[in-house]
Amino acid sequence: MRNSILIALISLSLGGLIGAKVMESFGRNYIMANLPVPSGTLNDKDVFLKSIPANSELVKKDLVEVNKKAKNVILLIGDGMSASQITSYRLLKEGPNGRIAMDRFPISGIVLTHSADAIITDSASSATAYSTGSKTKNSYLGVDKDGQILENLTEKLDGFGFISALISTSEVTHATPAAFSSHVDSRRDTDEISSQMLESKVATILGGGRNFFLPPEKGGKRKDKRNLLEEAKKSHKILTHKNQLVISNINPSEKILGLFANEHLRDEGTPDNHPSEPTLTEMLKFSLERAKAAIDNQCRGSFIMVEGSQVDWAGHANNIDYLERELGEFDEATRYALDYAKNNQNTLVVVTADHETGGLLIEPIALSYYTGNNIKFSFNTAIGGGSHTGAPVPVYAYGPGSMNFSGTLDNTDVYHAILNALDLTEQTGSCL
Ligand SMILES: [Zn+2]
């Protein structure tokens, strides 16, 4: 009797197991057959390719009037940084419950990044949207889609007595800083970009890229053979070592060109072995001290653009360690900017990106394996390498005018929201 109950129980549970397997496989087949999945396999990512309707007119975001205006603006751009990059960094640095500097902002929104001629933007057109409020073609800098010069933020603000600084970890001639200081229809025209930068209204330019200011016989990369570094000495104080970032050594009215590396800062091969190169935070600290001295002197306010340039390169390289390092440096600068703004209530801090790079995913290690901390970071290399994607990017804001950075913004709206936060009633002319 006992034995037959046991046998019955065993056969029931075996039958149940087999039945569940059959049901699961039936269920999977049923779902696969009945959902509107395009032909091809689920691994074939191209099956989702669709054409997009032609552009209708872009509607400008309504902005709230800002009563208490900002005196200083710090715009931090993490090149190639979207929610996945920020989430990966948070997980690696602090764990899922930890919070990084970007998490401490009271206002956040989403920025749409398409350019005038492409769903997938490059850094040039996206930075031009931030610097001029206009969409342009990919690879264009500071000019509209027909190649016409657009007044940029640093030029406009110079007319109202603001002092500007551009900071990057790439060569200073790279797309993002170049969009705030030059007007060319090819980002590759670095001879022209560097020449225009020296004639621009920007008072402080800090980053890498000495080779783009030197002729080949001096080890440089200029095609026009000019020694622009030598020429720049007439108009700029040249800095080459981070120890020179001392505000008391700077004459308030002189322009500064700080080039701390031949190419970009912290070469990937030897990222920790560059004692002469400042961090983003060190360059930001100096630029803020410079801004304060200028405001104490005769300037009305300041604009500082800080680019974490190599977040993008880590995405292109599909390298999560590189990404962690670069986001670490960027988040530290963000923390410095936010703390500064909290102590100086007239400062607007805006943190955003130009586009996402690498199609970064935070995935379970196996199908439906949603347990514990078993995850993997993977870059979507479906088209054969790390590329920019059309994913939107986050924006965070703190300070006067920050409320205009909530909700959905076009990248051109970011420009208008920055201007909206500033008192631009009196055109006093350049303060330098
Ligand atoms: Zn890129």
C-alpha cells in the first residue's frame, strides 16, 4: 500500500515536470508565432529597421520666466554619456543603492539629439546645437546647415560682459570645444579651428592638443606649417604644466591657452603616468577662480564649458574600465561644480551629453537570469564596432533657471534655457 502511494507520487511529480516542460516549450512557440515579430530571427537586429517620417518643423520648448537670474553658468558635457553609462558607473563605484554626484541634482530631463541631417548625431552638430541653439549637419561647427556662420554662446555672452572658459580632456580643437569657439564646415579642419580659437572671445582654453598648434618640423600636425603656439604668445599666456594653474600668476585681462599634452590628456596606454596634466576638476577650479577674479574686476558673469571627452572614446573602444575611469573624472568635476553652486547661489550648473556611444547594455548573464548581482556590461556591436546611437541623453540642473531643464528638451532647447537663466538686458561689450 505504502509502496503504491510512493510510486503514484513519483509518477505524478515526473508527469508534472514533463508537462511543465511541454507547456513551457509550447508557450514559447506560441508567443514566437503570435507576436508581431518581423521575419528573421530575434538575433537579427536589422529586422527592426524602419524608415522615419520626414522632419516636420521643430517646436521650441516653452520656457518658464526666470526671476532670479544666474551670474555664472557651468555646462558639463559627458561626450557619449547616456543613462546606461551613468548607471554602469554608479553600479561599479557605489553599487545599486549608492548615489553619485549626478544623482544629487534636483532637476532632470531628457534631451533629444538628432542633427539637421541625421537621426544619429556626431559631437560637432550636437555641440553646435548647445553653442548656437540651431540644428546643423553632422561634422559642421558653429555654422548652420547651409554653412552660414552662427553667433555662438561665447560670442553672444562676451557682448554682455561675460567671461568664458572651455575645458576638455581631448585636444582643444576637438568637436565640442571647437563648436563654442569656431565656425567651420568640417570638424577635421583643425588648422582653421585652432586659428579661429585664438581669435575667439574665449578667455581661457584648457586641454590637450599642442600638436595641432605646431608645424611638422616641431613635431606637430599643422598642414599650413604655421607655428601657432609661437604666434599665440602675442595674445595669450601659454600654460603647459598643471602647476601653472595658479590664479595669482594671471593678469586679469590676459587670455590663457593651456595645452597640457601633445594630443589628448591621459593617453589610454599610460593613463596614470602624466604628472603635468591637470584633472577636469583642477581645470574647473582654476576657471572658477579666474571667473571670480574677473567678476570682482569688471565682468558681469561667466560661462564655463567642461567636457569629459573620452567617455565617448571608451564607448567607441567598447572598454568598460576606460569608461569607469573617464566617468569617475567627469563625476568628480560635476561634484565640484554642484558644491560650488550650493555655496554660490548665483550659479547654474547643467550636466548633459551630446549623444550616446556604444549602445551600452546592462544585461543578465543568461536569458531570464534575474538573480543577485549577476550582470554583464555589453556594448552593442551589431554594426561592427562601437558607434554613436540615437538614444536620448539625460540632463541635470541646479541653480537659477534650472526648472527649464525638466521634461523633454531638444538639444537646441538647452541653449535657450541657458540664455534664459542669465540677465542679458544690457549690452555692455567685452569685459576683458
Ligand atoms: Zn564619438
